[in-house]
Amino acid sequence: MSQSSAANAFLRLVIRDLRLAFRRRGDLANPLLFFVIIISLFPLAIGPDPNQLQRLAPGIILVAALLATLLSLDNLFRSDFDDGSLEQLLLAPQPLPVLVAAKILAHWLVTGLPLICISPLLAIGLNFPFDALPTLLASLALGTPVLSLVGAIGVALTVGLKRGGMLLSLLVLPLYVPVLIFSASAIDAAVSGLVANAQLYILGAFLALALSLAPIAAAAALRISVD
């Protein structure tokens, strides 16, 4: 199997999944609306004190992004499993980890990327300092792909179950904790005027590790679930 054939299959699958996502606009908008609603409700719950909002803003934004990503994960392989196209992917001549990576990329483009784009506006509403916005965006840019990559393994393990949502949460949430910790630490350091390079480097290492291993693990899990 040539590299050009695998790259062509990767690109075609990404485009296919993006087209399907934009046809199901309700499913596409749900994570983003959930993200906006969660962040918008916090000032109503804890009060309008700007100092308190600024102190809690990193945790609010990161937890909302984590939950919004988790909300959309079940759709990663579910529609393909229901219509039988997942079995066609398993039988395709291209390497399955490459095809899985294409589906994860498409998922991040329709879920993680919109969250990153809208997060500065919501952060300003929480009295988040402008100087720390680049660190916030960097943390989300490094963290949200890890959430999609790690979550894909859990989805692949539970795709054959009728009610796998709760099991998926139990499998995935503990693995999300390190990303949440280092992302929050980086943002807190930036808000305090400190350098957050160390935390961002660790998030980058998480991303590199997830990019290397998650597609292979998810592909193996898919074969187990479908068989």
C-alpha cells in the first residue's frame, strides 16, 4: 500500500465526515451550544464579582470544553456502526489506524476547533485578562485534540453497546484529568503574570504521545468491538 493511496484515503474520509457533519447541523451545534450555555450560567450561579469570575474562569472554560467534547464523542463511530460503513472501513486496503486518525481529525474540526474559536469571547465575559488569552488558546489548541484522540479509544471500545454512554464516561474521564490539570496550571500561570511554557510543553508531549498511540489503540479496539 503506497503512502499516496493512504494519504488520499485519509483526505477523502475527512471530507466525507465533514460533509456528513454539516448535514446533521443539530448534532454539529449541540456541543458548541452546550459550551456556551455552561459558561454563561456560571456568572448567574456564583455572582457577578469580577475578581471571583477571573479566578474561576480557567476551570470553568476547561471543564465546559471537556464536557462538550465528551458530549459529542459517541457520534464518532456510532453512525458508521449503525449503517454498516464501519465494517467497510475495517475491510479497506488502507491501514485502519490511518482511517481512524482521519475520523478523529474530522471530529476535532467540527467540535474542538469551534470551541477554541469562541472561547476568547466567553473568557472576556468572565473578566479574563487579555494578556492571558494566548495561553488560553494554546492550552485549548493542545488539549482538545488530546481529548478527541483519547476519547476515540473509549468510543471504539463501546461502539457495539446500545447504552455505552455511561461506560464511555467512566473509561475516558480519568484519562482526561492530566490534560485538565496542566491546562488549568498553564492558564493560572498566565493570569498571574508567570511563564507557562513548561505546562504547554507537557501538553505538547501529551499530544505527540496521543497522536502516536491513540489511532493504533482505537483501531485495535474497533476490531474487537465489531468482531
